[in-house]
Amino acid sequence: MANGPAIEAVGIGRRDPRRGADGWLIRGVDLVVHPGDRLGVLGPSGAGKSVLLRAVARLDPIDEGSIHWQGREVLGDGVPAYRRQVIYLHQRPALMEGTVEENLQYPFTLRAHRGRTFDLARVEAILHRLGREAGFLAKNARDLSGGESQLVGLVRALQLDPRVLLLDEPTASLDPVATEAVEGLLGDWLADRPDERALVWVSHDADQARRMTDRRVFLRAGGVAPEENV
Amino acid sequence: MKPYIELSYAQVAMAAGLVLINGAISVMLRLDLERRLLIAATCTVVQLLLIGLVLEWVFRVDRWYVVLGMMTVMTVVAGIAATQRTRFRYPGMRSRSLLATWGSSWVVAAIALGAIVRVRPWYTPQYAIPLLGMILGNTLNGVSLGLDRLGGELAARRDRVEALLALGASRWEAAREPVREAVKTGLIPTINAMMVVGIVSLPGMMTGQLLAGTSPVEAVKYQVVIMFLVASGTALGTVSVVLLSYRRLFNDDHQFLDSLLDR
């Protein structure tokens, strides 16, 4: 995987399904993610950042273009296997009924993660870095604040060892202390295996984008503005 | 067994006069239902008289194509009616409801006519039409409840369904809970009816047979057959419409097409 791109999205276009033929949300967008990338997706509200990220995660249908994973187009029954490697994290992750621990165990019941088991010690170590102690696991998901839900969503994804994380404003509901902890955790996660892992980060915060990304794509009105390399 | 008493139109009119009780209640309590009562009472008389005339004709003609035509009309009306009161709709819902209602009720009716009751010829209207009618009436409810619940569950759990997909779930794994809830909802009324049948109320068909002079044990045998026909027709119809809807709302790329779901 070290040589070629991990994800290659070519000429991505998605229409608003409720507006029909001319309602393009994004169009003609190319996005290449290499192992070790820390790629930022920036742009004003409504520019199509989340639409692009969701399309790259293959969560929404695209009307134009194609998405490739390690050189192969991601289609049909290959999609769940792809999403096992490339996890999209929603701004407000939806949690299942039950405790935090049950939420973290749930993905291991899916076929895509068959053969792997929930690692309590590892999860506790991640939570500790995020300033949450073991008692947090017993909390009911219903009682979590928006920020806590975002942390659970992040831990739920990280424990699955994805290759690429598609992060849609992952610190939007967090206070500055938790934001710093998340940035540190994700930075270390990538630095741990830079030849395998990559981050794509949607952020409104220009300072955060500078801190957390090396390369940035700007979207404006559904298309790519010239790429800015730092 | 006492002979069957034929009703004159005057006797029917006497029964219709009882609707005045409802009217009086509406006036006394100012329910403002008089107009609707009048319309409902008129509908009851007109619709039943019309179907009586149609059935008279179908029974007299006694041709397979006439019976088949009648069965088709009943099925289409049931399939369309099943989608009338659902809170959510999606493009293609009506055709799927029609397909599920048609397939399930006709399969069960064929088993009933051909293998269980062994009606010869199969299209004898005295059997084919009421049997299909009873299966359809219940299948329609199952299909309608299943569709309504599936839409409601998917809309309420939209974010969870998507979170599961994002974590690598297949479309089936993501939709499994809403699908199960929808099928369960469609089946519960039939199961409830089977549990209390004969205790809380005597079913309409059995009552009809008793009034017509059939011995209670014979009437019960028929009613048992009907209950199981209805249960299987409802189960098949509900499962079919829920699975067909699931296939419409989740594509081959394991994506949830939530934009298709309209309130």
C-alpha cells in the first residue's frame, strides 16, 4: 500500500435527490488520499464538504465519477469491506441503545469484523487519553452530552483499526481541553503507522486545519478551488 | 337445525332504523356526527346492495373468467388500499404493495381451493370469492401495518442505520431491526385474533354459517381453516412487502436511500 494512493476519487458528482437534474451538490471533484496523508477539506458552509466526505465513504450514491480503493473501484458487495477500512465519522455520531461499552462492542457483531474481538484494555487506554475513566463505559448512551457522544463515536471507530478516518468536524461539540486530547490522539494514531494510515479532516476552524493537516482542499459551491499545499 | 329465515326489505329497513340511536346520541352530546353518520349508513346500504347484485350475477354466470376478473378487481383494490394510510411513502410503494398482496393472497387461496377445501371446479364462486375476500381483508391489514412501521422505524433510526453502514455493516445488518419490527407489527393483529377467537367474539363467517343452518361443528371446521389461511396470507404478504421495500430503500452498494422516504 505504501506506493499507490489508498483512496482515489475521480470526478465525483452528486445531485440533490430532491432537486433532480440540475441540483448538483458537488461536481467534478477529485480527491486522492495517500497513506500518511493528513488532508483537510475546507470551505464555507454549504460548499459540499460533508457531501464529499459521505460520497468518499460510499454512504451516498454518486451521480458521476468513481471511487477506488487501492486501485480497485469500490462497488456492490465490496462496499462493506471498504467501509471497514475507511470509516466515516459523523459530526453527531448516532449511538445504539444501551451503555457506552455495549456501543463499543456492537461493531464486532457485524460480519465485516468477524474474527475480531472487543479489547477492553485497549478501549480503556484510549478513553483514559481522552480524560474519561473506566466508569464512563457503564454510562447509558442516552445520558451522554453531545461532546461525550462524539468521543464514543471516535473510540468506536478507532478500536476497529481503520486505514483511513474520514472525520466530519470531529471536535465540533468538544470543549478546548477535549479538543486538544482528540487532536493529540489522532496525531499519534497516524504517526504510529504512517505507511498505512491516513486522515481526512473536515473543519471550519482554520487554526485546527493548520495544526492537523498538511494538505488542504478547498471546496466552493460544490467544486474544488485550487488545492493549497503547505 | 331450524330452517334459515329469509329477510324481507322491510326487516332490513327496521335494522337500518337503529342508526337513529347513533343520530340521537350525536345530537344530544353535540358530536356533530349526524352528517357523517348519514353518509356512512348510506354507503353501507349502497355498497352492500351493489356487491350483492354483482355477486348474484357472478354466481349465475359461473364462468372461470368472470370469477378471475372479480378476484383481480378485489386484489387490486386491496393492494392499493394498503398504501392509503401509511405515514411514509416512497416511489414504487404502491406497486410493491400490489405485488405482495397479489402474490401472497393468491398462493394461499390456490392452496385453499385446490388442496384443502378441494373445490371442483376451482372457480366455483360460492367458495373462491369469499375465501379470497377473507384472505385479502387480513393481508391488506398486515401489508399496511408492515409498510407503515418500516417507514416509521427507518425514519426514526435513520442516523443509527447510517452509523452501522459507516462501520462496515451490510445493508441487511443495518436494516435488520427495522425490518423485524415491521414484520412483527404486521403479524400481531392476526396472532391476537387467533388467541381470542370464539371467546371474545364469534367470527363473521362462522356466524354466517350458523345463521344459514350449518351445524356448529361444521362451521367451526371452516373457521379453523379460515384462521390459518388468513394467518399464512398475512404473514406472506407482510414479509413480502417489507422485504420488497427494503430492497427498494437500500441499493446494491449497501447505501440507505433515505431521500426516497417521504412523510
